[in-house]
Amino acid sequence: MQGMKKYRHVIETPDPGRWELAGYEAALPISEKSNPITWELDQADPMQIIQLLKECDAEFFQEEEETLLNYKRRYSQSVLKTMTDIISNMQEVLKDPENGLIVLSGSGMLGRLAFLIAISFNKLLKGPGQLPRYTYIIAGGDRSLVMSQEGLEDSALLGTEELRKVCDGKKKVVFIGISCGLSAPFVAGQLDFCMNNLDIFLPALVGFNPVSMASRHLPEGICDSSWMKGRSATKILLETESEVAVHKNGTTLPSVLVWVSSEH
């Protein structure tokens, strides 16, 4: 069975992904290309399935290869630089919770991920008289946490109105929009609003496509399985940024921090 090999970086990963090579399944959109790691998934037993999907996630941690297309990974210099900038912005907001806020926003599963991270870090930061430092927005409101609300992610106006509500009265807001395929109008409307109000907002967008592929997403463990796209990478990025920012702000966390080198 394919996979199960060590890569030269810091953790067990497969060899660099063939789907990144120029010309690989060129006639197919990115979101519908197969991942060679899981070509034989139908022949795997349950434990092998878990291992193969783990290897797909592990591609995120490989270093960039000059021979491959320009897909960024966790250790890409530009990604580390952006993460460091976001952490600095978060630190400023965490120092002044009365006037600042960190907002995570997404639709569907990404909105649920925003909810999970926001409540988790508010709980860690909770203390006597402490105001919440994080909040979340999900298209369709809290009902969407437990039941799909189709079509609401297509409204840029709705996204903007929801952002206005949660940020009312705040003087400095770190906004992180989450859209793996860079394709959700709900988040796009919020990002546009932030860009037009940079005196208050420090916006960032988490996605996994070049702008030219804004309606697609990178190859997944199982072809065309949209619920899997970028979820692991998104969680790693957001939790890393939040944990480092909170730690640098003087709060001791009951977990092992993912270290981001200061030289980046």
C-alpha cells in the first residue's frame, strides 16, 4: 500500500505530493484532483484508512520544494511571517479587552470551528471580572452550529451586518475570516467592510488557494469531499496563533505550545 514513509522534515510525513507537480491531472479542477496517497483507500482496513488520512494532513508540514508548484505549507516563510504579524495584532487586543476583540468568522463547518476555538480560548482566559476576548460569527447564527442553513453563506450583506453587531463599540478588532476555497461571499463581505475601516479592523483571511483559484480548494484525502478541505490546517493555524499570543500576553496555558521562531 502506498504511503507510510518518512519525510526529511520534523515529523513523519509521506514524500512530497505528486498532485503538486505541473501537469498532474491537468484537465481537472484542483478540488477534483485525486491524492495519490489515498488511491488504494478502498482496499484499506480501518486503521490503514486513519493512517492514510493522517499522511494527507501531514503534507501541510512539509517544506516547500523548488521543483513543485507554489503551494504554501506551514513552514513556508511567507506563512510564518503572516502568522507572526497576526500574533502581534492579537497581543495588542488581548491587552485591552474592554476596547478590543478577536473575531473568528466562517460558514458551515468553518463557522463551527470558529465557535470551538473562540469558546475554548475564552475559557482559558476566564477570570474574575474578565471580559471575553474572542467571539465567533457563523452564517445563520447559532442554529447553524447544530443544523445546516443552506444559502446563507452566499450573502455578503448578511456577513457585514453580523460583523457590525458583534463589534459595536470596539475600538480595535482583529478579524480572521475563514474560507478554505476563498469562495464564501459571507466572509468576503466582512473582509471588504474591514478593509474600508482599517482604523478599527486588523483583517486576515485563512484560505488555501491562490486568488486565481478562489472558487476551488486544494486536493483532499478523498477527492471532492468538501467537509475535509483544509480543516486540520485551519485548526492548526488558528490555535497556534492564539496560543502564542495568549502565552506572550502572560497567561499560562495547560497545553504544549506550538513554537513559532522569532526570526520569522
